[in-house]
Amino acid sequence: MAAAAAVRRRCIVALIASLAAANLALAMIGPLVSIVLDRDGFSATTIGLNAAMPAVALVALVFSLPVILRKVGAGFAMYAGLAIWAAAVLLMPVQSGPVAWLILRFLLSIGFCFHWVLGEAWVNAAATERNRGRVIGAYVMFATLGAAGGPAVLSLTGFTGTLPFLVVAAVVAAAAVPLLAMPKISSPMMPRGSKSLADMARKAPVAMAMGLVAGFCDITLFSLFPVYGVKIGLSVDATMALLVAFLIGTAVTQLPLGWLAERVNGRLLLAACAFNVIAAAVILPYLTSSMTALLFVMFLWGGAQIGFYTLGLVELGSKFERNELVGANSIFSLMYGTGAFAGPLIAGAVMDGWGANGLSATVAAVSGVLLLSVAIGFAQSASWGGR
């Protein structure tokens, strides 16, 4: 028993380290590509289309993953994904034109999505019912820290020449190193047939809703909060400080949240996260006279909002068998990508019509729908995830 637990721990540590490195590389490639395309004179539409490639890759992945996994297995697919990602990044500096970069962005997104979906499902499969909340909390914490490091590394490499692309490719390659140290433990597999994917979505509707809302709120906030902050009277430096507080909140609260997910009613915990997001979004514009209060609210907002993702993964692990987790996680990731694609478009339109507070109103409204669905589900059935 102790030996098996040690093997599981080694597997989890290796996967989390690999996923954290991948998030660092992902947080670098997004702004790098956008800034280079803008500097080279391409239109905002072209840049936006390029930025949409991860969502397109997720759609392609959902339908191709069952066949690929049955042929090569999860381990090989993760290595192949990293190799495709690194190769696409290395080709970017030597290619020109929007079509070439569109294809390369799609390829690197396919590579990232293979690594992300399979790695995340594998972490969940290696966890047990007794420690799943803490394991998922640790994963989200280190993934967030990895993503937070992306802009810092870019500030050192700059945005010109081949150096930033070489560094991104090196980080992607580094993400493979922890996988080499993984003990031999069976990987989760994909169930057969597209019908089973639809069945899994119906089996965990609240988890899928959490993935959708998490993607919607996360990407909307990071895309539009800098504009929002300035429009409500904050300086650029103050707005960036608030985003840092948000990121710190996402990182340091996830282990306690995971610990709570193992011990308290899951729906009530999710409802608390949704309520905190709504409250933070509503009261933030009224706190502009106190930077301390703003920082505290953003810290809580970050912890609660990323909780949608953490608790969604915890529910997937408790709802599905090991051999179903890759399929379930691919749908969850697709829902996150769908929310990430739609969120900035909807919130941006609302801000155009209602002004800066359209951002907080949109985030609060979407979180309110999730809170309402939780309340309805709680009234209709026994709670999930309670300990």
C-alpha cells in the first residue's frame, strides 16, 4: 500500500511539474505572437483569428483523441504534443505571412492541447478520493504560478529577433523532462465512441458548466480588465497591481480550497465561490478611493473565480472512472475554450454599450447563472463531492 502511494505521488509530482512548465511557455507565446503580428502591421482581425486557434484546436482534439490514444497511448501522445509545439514555435521566426503563422499557431495549439488534456486527466486519475481536492488544488496553484511567470520571462527576452521563440521552445522541451522521471503507472484511456462523450457531458452537467464559466470569466478578465481599470479612474500601474493581486489569489487559495473540497459539501463550496465572484465584481467600482481594499477584493476574486476550475476538476474525478477521465477532461477543456472564446466578445460588446461597468456586470451575471444552476441542482438531487 505504501509503495503504491509513493508511485502515485511521484507520478503526480512529475505531471504537475510538466504542466507548470507548459503553462509558462503558453503564457509567453500568446502575447509574443500578438505583439509581433501587430508590429509587422497585421490587422486586429488577423491577430484575433490567430488567437482563436487554441479553441479551434480543442474542437479538433475532441473528435480525434479517441483514435489517437487507442493507437499510440497517452504517454507517447504527450511527448508528441510537446514535440509538435516546440517545432511550430521554432518555425515561426523563419516564416512570414499571416497564413503561415495561422497554421503554425494551430499546430502548436494542437501540441499544447494534447499535453494539457492528457496531463490533467492523468493527474486526476492518479489522485484518490481521499486526496483529490489537495492534488487538484496543488496542480491549479503551480499551473497558475507557471502562467504568471510568462510575462516576466518575456520582459527579459524582449519581443524582437529569434531569442524569445528559442526560449519558448526550450521551456516546452523542459516540460518533457519531468515526464521522463515518471514511474511506470498505467495511463488513463479514452472510452470508445462519440456517443460516450455525449453521455459523459450529460453525466456531469454542473462540472461542464463550471468549465464554461471559468473560461468565460478568466479570459474576459485578463483581456479587458486593463481597459476597465483605467476607465473607472485607476492608473495603469494600479490596474496592473490589481491583476497581480488577482493572480496571487488564484495561486495561494487553491490548496485550502482543495482541502475543503474533501471535507465539505461540494455544491455549497461552489456556491460560495460564485457568490464571492459576484460580490467582488459588484463592489469593486465603489472602492477606488482605497487601494488596500481594491487589492484585498481582487485577491478574493482571484481565489474564488479559479475555484470554478478547481472544483470542476474535482467533480470530474469523483464522477468518472479512470478510463473515462480523458474523455471527460477533453469535454471540460472544450467547454473552457468555448467560454474563453465567447467571453471577451460578449463582455466587450456590453462595455461598448454600458461603459466600463459592463465588464463587472457581465462576469457577475454569468457567475449568477452558475449560482442559480447550483441552487436548482441542489434542490433536485443529493449533493456531489460532500465529505
